[in-house]
Amino acid sequence: MSIIIIVLPKPEDAKKIRKILIQHGYENTVACTTAAQALIEVNKHPAGLVISGYKLPDMYYRELADSLPRFFEMLLIGSANLVSSAESGIMAVTMPIRIYELVNTVEMQLYQLERRLKKEKKKPKPRSQRDQNYITNAKLLLMDRNHLTEEEAYRYIQKCSMDSATSMVETAQMILTLIYDEV
């Protein structure tokens, strides 16, 4: 579950928003009064949402937004004047805050964040240089010995990998072992 960090200069405002969010099922919330406190909280969690005022005691919202890690979103709270001059890419809610508007915006941002996290987890992890070398050497050997193109050699390794339910690296290692044992 993602954290929600509320950072507003007035502690009572942050506590009111925190109370509203808790009432709507967002238990994992923290209230702060400075950007520095918010950044300390941010570093304790892998993902989340920062709800910030326009001007904080130690920095502006833009500096805070630029300091946030990749899987943190920002929701800016301010007057209509300030929000309209806010930079694009940052979601905003105008004051006075309507509860349903705040809750719906938080829900939407957290949903988008969860989708980004799931998408990131589905990405294959990059191979190490050593593992990549096994595959490259097996390809080169197949190309030389069996007169295959690079693409055909790669597809052969890939197909063998799927047929034997092993990783491409393991399959490449097996190919190298089999061919070198024959020589």
C-alpha cells in the first residue's frame, strides 16, 4: 500500500486533511509541516502520494516535486490563482477544498500509481553482462557451426528455452556445453 504524505505549513490544516483521508479508508497517511520532514518520510517508502501546499517554510512545491523519487506523485493544494499558475504535470485541487473532490483526486492518483508499479514489475530485469555473454557465445557458435543467421540462432535458443522450461541463459549454457563436449 502506498503512503500519503500531507505537507502543509499549518499543522492543523494537515491534520484535518489527514483525518478526512482516514475517514475515507486511507489509513497510511502522515502529516508534516516542512518539505524536509516530507522527504524523510518519502525515503522510508517505495511509492506514494505527497499532498503539498504551494509555499512551504523551507521550499516551494516545485522544488519538493523535483526531489521526489520516481514512484511518488504530487497533489498541489492552493488558491485558484496559485493553482492556475502551477506547472503542468502536477495535479492540483483548489481551496476551499471539497471533500469529494479531494478524495476522488487522491483515489485517481493512487490508482494510476498502482498501475505504473504493476507495469514496472512486469518488465523483465536486464541480464547481467555474464549472462548476456553466454547467450552471445551460444549464438555465435550456432551461427558458425550450423550456418544460421543471428536472428535464427537467437530464435533457436529461445525455442529450446521454452520447450525445456529453462531460462535462455541456462539453455545457452547447455548448448555451449554440448558443442564443446563434442569437440
